[in-house]
Amino acid sequence: MRIEIINGSVEYDGNTVLSEINFSVSDKEKIALVGRNGSGKTSILKCIGGEVPLVSGTGDEKFSFSISGAPKIGYLQQVSLNDELTLRQEILSAYKDVVGLENKLQILLDKMSENPSDENVGAYSRAMERFENIGGYLYKKEYLTAVSKFGFSAEDLDKKLSCFSGGQRTKIALMKLLLEKPDVLLLDEPTNHLDIAAVEWLEGYLKNYKNSVVIVSHDRMFLDRIVGVVYEIEYGVTTRYKGNYTAFLAQKQQAYDKALKDAKWKSAEIDRLRKIVERFRYKATKAAMAQSKLKEIERLGTVETPRRFDTSTFASSFQPEYESVRDALFVKDLVFGYDKPLGEISLAVERGQKIGVIGSNGTGKSTLLKTITGLIPPLSGDVRFGVKTRVGYFDQTIAATKSELSVLEDFRAEFPELNDGEIRKTLGGFLLSGDDVFKCVKDLSGGEKVRLALSKIFRRRPNFLILDEPTNHMDIIGKETLEKLLMDFSGTVIVVSHDRYLINRVAKSLIVFENGGVRYFDGTFDEYEEREKETAEEVAKEKPEKTKKTGGERYVESKEEARRKHRVEFLEKKITALEEELSRAQAKFDDETVNTDYKKVMAVEEEIKTIEEKLDPLITEWTELSE
């Protein structure tokens, strides 16, 4: 399978969005598409998905767009949902082949129970082998895990899709697309609105995904852990880099440094040659040499200084107008929530401390911040800010603002003491300049609304920032700018974010929402992940105690027990055959024509390795079923 675009271009209403696309996807490649907001990342996905036409680009090569191998391409925008189906039915539609074969197995098992003839046993064994090969023993665990990680309960499985919100339906469509396992999976910002648990599940799923994946995402840690190729779109042109996101950044800088060095060398060389020409061009004895130098200059061509990276972003530094006292915030036995408690916490925050807040969606992170800032009253307990503490609060719902005021009017309403020049200067530092200041706030993009809100917060120069998902709607450059700002900020920070990269770089301690409660963790996100991994390993080592069954309890349905027995018999036959094959392969080492030939020895070792890879999982399954 291969999808390839050579010198393609994308136009909307006569305007060129991408001028020179060179892009390819091969079997099992995991690719990231990165670039500034509006650079055309989604347009490339739509081209591959057949939604947007490609035309010839501005490059020198002949334009072509080819798809070989007839791959099944999965694109979220093309996933349709049936409102009359339940969540379970919709998800199971992604497993049509598996569910169909599972039903066939039941019929074959009934036939075999009635008449255990060689024909019936053979048909059942062949179907069992096919069922195993297509993941039949794993699909239920797979989809139930996905449903849980995406924030749905067991009760949700039997609800009709019409009962779910737009955001939930988007997650359902994403789940269905993932579980359908297309040959090429096109994902546009798949981590948007997912909490950390869901993102980590998605990471694991995509890392083990056997087909090709193309991802547009601003989540750097997500890309670092999954992709092996990065395509960057900059100034309308695509460039391919080998490696994950961190490797791409290093290679891009190295390429720029080399291009700059080459340009400087070329400029200096042309200057040197020109001086020689000017010195000797009018001397008859040196005319030939002068002409040869002119040809060298012509061959070197014009000097093209490489373009700097497109890093335009908002103002990247500010400091508090004044410091708070050392004890910036005191929280004692704080119970927070609305109709019912969502959690209880005690906390002492010192000046300059930076705390990240993490946890699943709907667990109470935003409610905690609103309680601390006084926007909602505590159910019980005490919250007190230290003397001289000035709070700057960012609400994640800012992107839903519907103000009819222009950007200029909206800013002036909060800072009437500033003149238009001072207001424009502040807004310009957040990429709101020119005619942008006359746009209605309600017409701004999500990213523009975020920048407007941040410009107001930073203008007040608070010494305590309380930020609820500030990176929503930001591209990677914007996130990196905010990270630097928060890292350099001398004041205090509490930030809620699902962006693990930001949390890991900024926060030195965490407030963690998990298992229905909330707790303080004194360490970075990396340290938290390591601690969680160690805890999980310790739990896995502990063998659960077997509970005694009463006489009235049935351990397993009779048909399931029959299926288990037949599966054990099937595995025993297959294991025996593979062990015999392994013995024959190992016996080849006794042959002198083999053990004296390095290439033949390596071939036999590879053969043994292949057999063992087939044998190990079968023995593991047989052991589990035989216990």
C-alpha cells in the first residue's frame, strides 16, 4: 500500500492554501502533520480522504496523486452514526466480521455437541483458528476498555445515540473509527477534549496499531510517543523528517544552521571571485582567468538566505507588578461541588509555587478552581489568599464568548484609563492588530478569543495565575510561548491542563483527581507517571485470593465450558505441531553443511525465532485456559 502526492497544490475560492505538497504514506507508517494554525494540515487529510481536489503545484516535478493497493481509508469526518442504535450496537458495528464469526461458532458448537463427527470438528476448528486470527478473543475487552477510557459508563452502552451530546457523539465516532481498523487512519486533533486517561489509552492503541496512521495534533508528548515520520507545513511547502516530534525539531534546526552556513560561504566566495575579476579583467594576460571566475560566479548562482522559522506568536514575557507575601494561598478542609461534594482538599501554596491540576473530565477540576477564586461558594471549609495577592483567572469557556463589542471596545471597557494607542500596542503583542481590532468578539476564532483574554489578564500584571485549560485552541508555537511565559513567571501558578508536555515542564507539583477523590502529589508529571507505573507493577505481582463458590453458584455457562474445552484441545494440537517443527529446525544444527556456513546458521536461527514467536502466545493461552 502506498499513497503519494508529488508537487500538489490546494486552492479554496481561487486562493492557494498549499503551493507545493510532496507527501507519501506507506504500509505501517505512523506520520504526524505539523504546522501553524491555518497552514493546511487538515486540507491534506481531506485530499487523502477524497474530499478536496488537488491541482498542480509550483514545484519543478510533474504533478501526480496516486493510491496503490486499494487501501481502506478511515477519516473521522466521514463516520456516520445511527441515532436509533444504542452505543453498544454502534460500536459492535465496527466488528462485523468478528461478531458474525462468533455467531457462526455458536452454531458449529451446537452441531458438534449433537454430532461430534470429523467433519463438524474440522469445521469448528477451522472457524476457531480464523476467529483467533481476526482478534476474536480480544475484541470485547478492547471495545469495553475504549468505552471506559473515553468516559462512558456501563449504563451508557444501552442508551440510544440520540441521548448523547455533540461532544460525546464525536468521541463515539472516533471510537468506532479506531476499532474499525482501516488500512490508513486519518486523525485530525484526536486528543481534543480527551482527558489524560483517554489520551494515554489512545497512545497505547495507536502504538500497537498494525496499519498506517496520519495524525494532525498539537499534543507534542502524544506525537513523541507514536510517530516515526513528521511532515511540516511551512510557507505553503511540505518537508519530511524522519523520527518523532523532538527529533524533527532538532533536524529542522540543524538544516537551518547548515543552510545559513552554506549561504554565508557562498556569499563570501562570490565576493572573493568578484574581487579577482575586477582586479584582472582589463589585463590581457589575465583575461582568460577573469572569464573563468565569472563562470564560477554564474555556476554558484544567487545567494538565498534561508527563511527563518514561522514563529510569530503573542507577547512572551511579563512579571507581576508586585509580589505577594510568602503564603500566597491557604486551603483548609475545602469541600467543593454544586449539589453534592466533588472532593475535599487542604493545601498551602507558597509564593512562586507552580502546581498542575490533572484528572478525568467531569471530576471537578474546574469546580475546584472556581471555588478557590470565589466564583462559587465552598460547601464547607476555608479558602484564604495571602496579603497583596492579585489573581489572574482564565476560564476555559472563554471561547464561547458572544460579545457584540469589537475587540477594541471590549478591551477599552475593562481599561478605560488607556488610550487607543496603548490598547493597540497591548493587543498587537497578542497578534490582534490592524483590522483585527474592529472585529466583533463573537466572530473571533477560538485561538483569537484566548489571546484576547490573556492580553487582559497580563495587562493587570497579577502575581497569582489560575488558569483553566489555557492551551485549548492554541497551536504548538502558542503552547511553547505560554510554557516559557509560565516557566519564567516569578509569581504563583495553578494550571488545569490535559497537555502533559506543558504540565511536565511548568508544574513542580500536582493536584490529582482520581478514583473519586483528589490528592496532592509533590513531584513532576514524569515522576507521577513513574510512581503510578511502579504501583501498577506491585499490584500485578500480588496474586488475588480465590473466593470459594457456594453450591448454588455456577462458575461458567455449560456452552462456554464446552467452547473452552474444545479450544484447549485445538491449542494442544497446534502446540504439538509447532514443537515438532521446532525440533526439526533445531536438528539442522547437527548437519555439517549448516553449522559450518554462517549464512545457513543465521537462516536456521531466524526460522527457530519465527516458530518460537508463534508458539509462545499459544502456550500462554493454553496455560490460562487449563488453570
